[in-house]
Amino acid sequence: MTIHENKRLSDILFYHIGGNARYILEAKNRDDILKAFAFIKEHNIKKFLVVALGANLLMQDEDFLGAIVWINKPDVSEMHIASDGLVEVFAGEILDDLTLFAFSNHLRGLESLGGLPSTIGGAIRGNAGAFGVEMKDILEKVEVLDLKDNQVKELTNEECQFSYRNSLFKHSNDLVILRGYFRLPSATDDEITKAREVYLGKIDFRNTNHPVEYPSCGSVFKNITEKEKVEKMLSVWPDMREQVEKKWHNKVSMGYAIKRLGFSGTQVGGAKITEISASAGDTVKITFKVRTAGVYYAGLLIQSPEFDSGDLDKGEEYVAEFTAEESHSIKSYWPSTKKLKATLNVNVQ
């Protein structure tokens, strides 16, 4: 365990927001988490919060006068195949990394979640899912630390009380996820090839439809799942019934609803739905940084009528600076294939 004192939460969380924390206790394995809570108990710290990637967490800029238990990606892989065939994974591992680990061991089942930004612990807590697949479908059991009696316990899938984007862990601050155990189906070489294609296709979908160049919420809005609410929306928008039944797994896509209601571009404070706005004559400066984790294809190419980044490698930064004259689009591409990855609109007023 590494102890950070008076460190900014904006330095570690997905959205790069949050004030100073008195302590950030960085845990990169199961034992580190246990040590972190021993530290909290030893120093009689009353206020604490468990975080990981923070892709669904908004923190205030006020100081946090307590301890943050930061479950981070381990330096050495904490993914193993147990003797009973279960895939044992530390809570801080990245979901994409588990998918690739599964492929390398001729296992599948996670490919529909390609590109979903989450640690394993966060995915279990929120019953993360996409394209009809959820954690509850592949998770066998969970190892947790129960803070009520400071004991390590195992919970079955049923005991986790999973429902749509929900679980027992969202309603109990006493349970800290240590490890997940997954039952994944074995696959032939041909099945793995097809699963990889699905996985890469889902990443392409996310990168095309979400502004991944920024700390973006992506599809963090929950879809509408309750039958009576779905039917109520269909009574207003009957033309989307085929999409509900065939594309959205009997749900209403919130991304679709946001666009149809005209909320794209809506802003509250500094947070908004994707776009950049500028006044004519403004100098616009944008810093792009190519991600280093969870991306299968290497590199990025960014182009607009105003600039061309050239091929960028993983981890490389590119600063684009231009004078706003007229509205246009900034597009990013995979360097190797020149396939469109994402589009960012610049609205000049």
C-alpha cells in the first residue's frame, strides 16, 4: 500500500475533478486493501471513501478531510485461472484487460463489453453491461471485506442481488469488493477470432459515438427499462418500437432520447453534452492525449480543416491551436486503417 498525503483527487479520477484528500491509500492488490482499512482503523479515521477508476463518480472540488481508498490497477497481473476453471480477478484490474486475458486463454463472454471504462470491482458494483450482456451473466462469486466485523467473505451471484445497473454493493457501504470470480465459456480458435471481431466492433462503436478524447461520461445515463415507462414512451414515439424490440433489448436508449429531445449540447457549469463552442475570432487550444490502456489498436490520427496531427503513438500528446472562423468537425482515425474513430463538432458563433 502507498500512502499519499494531501493529494488532489483530480489527479487520479477519470473526470479529472476533485479537491485535495487528506489521505489517498493506493491499493494495487488484495493485501493492500486490507492494509488500507487497518490504517484507517489504527488512525481512527471516521470519514473514508472507496474509489477505483472513477468513471461514474463526480467529486466536489472541496477538500476531502478523510481517507480515500484508491483501488488501482496492479503493477503485475492479478488475473488467474483457478483449479475449478473460474477466472479469479483482482478488483483493480481493468475490464478490457480481463477480456484480452480471456481471449489468450481461449475463453469468451466479455466481448460485448469492449471499451467500457471500468475496473472489475466497479463493474461488479454497478452490474455493468452493454449490448445485452451484464456482469450478473458471467460472475460466479465475489470475495469481499465486510467492514462490520472486518472479515473476508464470499458472496454468491444470487447473494449479490443484481438488477439493472444495480447490486447489493450500491446499498451497503460495509462491503468492499476484493476479487471477482468469473465462469467464462471455452472457445475454439474460430470462436475467439469472431469474439475479437465483436470486441473490436464495440470499441469502434464507443469511439465513434463518444468523445473519448475527453474525460467523457459516454453512455453513463441509464436506459429506460421499466415496462410501463417503455410503453408510455412508445405511446408518444411509436416509430421507435422496432428499435426497442430488436436493437435495444426491450429498453429505450437514453442516448436516442437525449438527441430526440434536443438536449445534445446542453451545459450545466463546465459539464456538457458533446461539442465545442467558440465565438468567431477566438483562439481555440485543444490538447489531445492518446490513451495507453484498454485500446487494442495503437495510435491515433487527428484531422480538421485547421490542422493535421500526423500519426500519434499511445501516450503521445498533440496540441491543436487555431483561430475560430467557421463551424467545422474534428475527426480522429485509426492510423493503420484510416477508419473513422470519432467526430467532435466545433460550433463557431
